[in-house]
Amino acid sequence: MSHSQQSGYIVCPHCDALYVQHTPEFGERAVCTRCRTVLIAPRRNAFIRILALSVTNLILVIAALFLPFLQISRAGFHNETSVMDAVLAFSDGPLFVLSLAVGALIVLVPMMRMLLTLYVLGPMVAGRAPARGAAKAFRLFEALKPWSMAEIFVLGCGVALVKVAALAQVHLGSAFWMMGVLVIVVLLQDNMMCRWSVWNALEKRS
């Protein structure tokens, strides 16, 4: 791997190995030799692509909230539900806290991460200086990652539907497919996101 720049040090976030920082060219990667974690992976026009994926995620989450998620039919009885119905399923009584947690983990946290991405990267893509508090916003974006569980919700629903399908007729709604696409888009965004590049851009453009 060729190196275009050298300055300072970089620490692997997984195994704490310390390296002299070398900035690779676009399309190349700096990888930890101990645990193979990708440390730096700059991509040309990555910020604008990440913004486009973030807007796509927001549209998918908002639309999936109210559109039909699935319909279950058995013995002439039909029941249709949406993601919002699932969030509000335990809104009455002592399980209200559970309903609140479900809504936060599968809806609010993913939406907040997408909005933070727009806040951090939007001004820089437009050629302006970073927005006020952009560094804190990006730290919050990183801290919320383990709590964004829309993909876990989709996976759990998929496993449950395999068992329910043996007992009743299941029709998947448009919201189910939107959430499935959302999982793919989130994976693409995380794969394209180079944290080092974001921090480097925030520091240089402040």
C-alpha cells in the first residue's frame, strides 16, 4: 500500500495497537496487523454518498411506520399491523416502559443517527465549515450505534414469521420490505463510513 501522508499516531479501536499514521490513497485501506480492523479507508465522494443513504434511511423509516407491516389470516379472521402498532402494543399499563424502549430502539435511535449524519456531513459537502458542535454530534452518532436495532427487529420478525406461517396465513406488507431494504442501506452506509476521514475533515475545516 502506498502512503501519501504521514502525521501523528492512530490507535486501533478494537485491540489498542498503536501505529504511526499513514494516510492511504483513495480506494486503499490501512488495516491493523494484529486484529485486521480497518483503521482508515478513504473513498472519493464518500460524504455525499453517505448523505444520500441517510436521506434514504429516513424516508424508509418514516414510511414504514404507518404502512402495513404484515397481515395474519386464520379461520376467516384477519389482523393487520404496522410498525407503529408494534411500538404501541404495550402502551397501556405497567408495560409502557417496554413500549417506549421498543419505539426508541427501532425508530427513534435510527432516525436520530441519520439526522446527526446530515448535521455533521451536510455543511462540509456544501463546501462550508462544519456546523456548531459537529464533533459532539459525531461522537453521539458513534455512541448510539449499538442501540440502533432496526435490523434486529427485522431479523426477529423474520424468525417469528417462520413459526407463525405453520399456524396461519401470513401476508407481508410493504413496510416489511421497506425495513428489509433499510437493513441493507444501513450496512452500505456503515461500510462506506470512514470514521478517521470524518474526524480529519472536521479538524481541517473547523
